[in-house]
Amino acid sequence: MGVFDRVEKKLENAVSGAFARAFKGDVQPVEITARLQRELDSEAKLLSRDRKLVPNEFTVGLSQHDYDRLTPYSKTLNAEIAPQLRDYAADSGYIFNGPVMIEYSLDTSLPVGRFTITSAAVAGVDAAEQASPSEIRSANLVVEVNGVRHPLTPPGITIGRGTEADLRINDPGVSRLHARIGVVGTGSGQQITIEDLGSTNGVTVDGQRTRHASLTLGSRIEIGSTRLAIVSPVHDV
């Protein structure tokens, strides 16, 4: 029995009884799982000869009718769908950056029985020392990555996948110690730079590959498949 056959069998069991009545004639959970599987295949990015990075966060757009019927069961459905996606990924040589997350959103432009899938590979982020909200607010600038903000104060921080990094990013395209953001001074005279620490995949700042660059408010950084931004702790750019 193939991976998708196992998915279909488990979901058939999960949607018996009340589920079957709720979904009869509407968007079917097995259809969503099949589309999520195809999303992994279409969005897979080669990391090495036998490893590919795939999205781990998904949004399923539904019509008003399907949204009202499906979302009350979303936690139960996700508890069935997510493990099957992980099994499919493991069999296919796919790698997730972080936990599989599936959300459901309302799209009133969709007819009943139709749905859309959007996805992103979002790396888990962890700081060696968690900054308090007051520390973040008092900083002149912060670095933001996947919703996590870290204050930029002297002497700066290191970024990487390994435990020795100050800001750890669970992205297979990020080296164990990938880059250093250096900070000199405070207030309006603060100087911020980024330095590549000999990473495998390099550092890109505002679309330009670089070994060393100055950073300012609004600077966009890419390392591996992860994007970081230099922002104000109070207002986004």
C-alpha cells in the first residue's frame, strides 16, 4: 500500500459518521491531502543530491460554505493529515524547516467544492537568550525573522543553525555558524554590519550577494531559504 493509499484509508476512517455527513458533496479531506502532497512535489527545492526542502506551512482557501462546514473539524483533520505529509516527505527525501502547520481561510470568491493552497517554507527560530519585550522596545533597531524579533545592541549577534549561534535558525540551507551582525554605538549614530562567517550558501543583502555589508533600517537579508529584515521595534517598514 502506497503512502497516498494509506492517507486515503486513514482519512476515510476519520471522516466517518458526522464527518461524512458534513463533507458530503463538498470539499473532501482526501482532496486537500492530495493537493498538499502535490504542493510538496511542485515546491521542492534541491539542497543536495538526495535532499529537497519543501514547505511546512500551508493555507487552505475555502468558499464560505466549505469553510463553515470544515473548520469545526480542522484540529482533528490536521492531526490526521500532518503525519501523513511527514511520512510522504520522508519517503520522498523531502526536508521540512519546521513543524507542519495547516490553516484554513475564507475566500468568498471561491465556489462550493473548490479550494486553493498557498505554502511557505518557514524555519523555526530560537534565541540563545530570549529578549524581554522591554529590551526589544528600547532597542534602536531589531532583526526580524519569521515573526521573531531580536534587539540589535553592541557588540551584535551571530546567526546560524548550530547551538553556538546567538540566533538559531532551523534551516538546512543555513550553516552552523553562518553570519555575524556587528553593532557599534547606540541611537542615531549606531553602525550595523553583517559579515559572512564562511558559510556554504552565502549571504544576500537587498538582492546582492556579499561577504560584508552595512545594514540600515529596511535592509533585507537572505541566508539559506530564510529572510530577515532590519526593522524599527515600534513600526514595521
